[in-house]
Amino acid sequence: MVFLNGEFIPKNKALISVMDRGFLFGDGVYEVIPVYDHKIFRLDEHLNRLQNSLDSVQITNPYNKDKWREILLELTTHSNNVNQSLYLQISRGADTSRKHSYGELTPTVFIESNSLNPRSKTNLENGYNAITSSDFRWERCDIKATSLLANTMYSQQAKEHQVEEVILHRNNYITEGATSNIFIIKNNTLFTHPTGNHILPGITRDLVLESAKHCNLSINESAVTIDELLNADEVWISSSTREIMPITKIDKQAINNGKIGKHWSKVYDHYQQLKHA
């Protein structure tokens, strides 16, 4: 069961116009929201980010927060999964012809729920591999836009190299992952790229910072170089579906001798407490 333009309908019956600008141009925004134990996690924060994305591309939000909450809660009841991942997409809508400019259109709203199966701490303790690549995306990565061609290219690159993530850099400075935020630990300080046009302001990113502060880590929101990344004490990635994942090898070079660090374990444990608070 999915939600499309005001209706809950079977997924195989959900259809949009071929003239929808989301289909033709990637002209839309999206949000991914985790559900734990049947409870939507940090909904207000996700809806605030959704509003910021909509405002950035001048799409009118079709619903207020109360209506979004009502729709999303109802959708979760159509799934038997205790943990879910809600994918929400709003395009500018369908026009009468394909043209780059637009007028007043009715946004297309699509939401689906998928099962969410976070990896166990035992599995995460094995660590994961990543590679680095030049960040050739556009200058507004802070907008959670559906035009994700560059990200899909990076993700395919990760698949072909059999690694978890591609870590991106601009002018020798790390920005974020293809589908994640990046953190490094050096001398008991957590470093991560500051918010701005070059990274997505992740909800999970904020939770990592919250957990790190709780675990008495110093926080430094500044960009690090590739060399600093490769010589970090610990490297983590985060996203709504990955949560906090330790990276122990980058470009075939071991981080912390290929072992997870002590700080990741503590921050991970506190994050789990936040999930179930």
C-alpha cells in the first residue's frame, strides 16, 4: 500500500502522468524517515528539512504538519514491519507539455513504506570499506532533491568496487558520502564538514553530534583534508537507514589498523538509546 495524491492504493496501481516534472526533470524533493517500534523517529525534524527543501525550489507544501503526521501514521499501519523506512517524494507536478520553465502546478505527492533492518552492532564491529572520489555534484547539495544522477553514479561505483560508500572531496577537502554524512575522530575530537551548500544537513548527522557530545567528545565542524581522513583515528558514516557505521579501510588503506575505535561503540550505544527514548 502506498499514498499517492490523497489516496492509499496498492503500489501496482499507483500511476503518475508521463508529463510529471519529477519524471521528466527530477524536479522535486524527497525525505526518508525511519520508524522504530511503530513510532516515527524525529518527525518534526524531517518535516522541517522537507519544508526547507520545498522552499529552496519554490514548491508549495501541499500539507501542514498535522496532516503529514496523519498521513504518515496511517501509512505505517498498512505494514506489518515493526521498523520501517518511509520514502516521501514531492514533485512540482504534471504540466501539459515538456518545457523547462513552469507555472502554477499541483504538486505530486508519493509516499511508500519499506522494511528497515538496521545492521546489528556485532555486524558493524567488523568495519566497512570505502573509496574516495572527486565531488562533481552541483552547488546546492543542501537541498534533498530527487535529481540524484551523480549520487546513483557514485553508488554504482561503490557496488562495482564492492565497498560500502564513496567518500567525496572538493579541492582536497572531504564533503560527505554519496549517500551519507562523514565523521572522523582525531585525538578525542569529532570533525565533520559544516552545514552549507556542499552537504545535506542530515537528521542522523545531528543525532551523531548529540551522542558524541554526550560521550564527552569535542566537536569541530570544519572540513578535513583527504590526508587527514586517511590518518584519522576513526572514520564513520551516517544516514537514516545506516545509522552510524564505522569505516575501517579507505582506498585500500587501513584506518586504525583496520579496527573500529572505542569512541564509535560508545556513540553507537547512545544513539540506540535515543531511538527508543
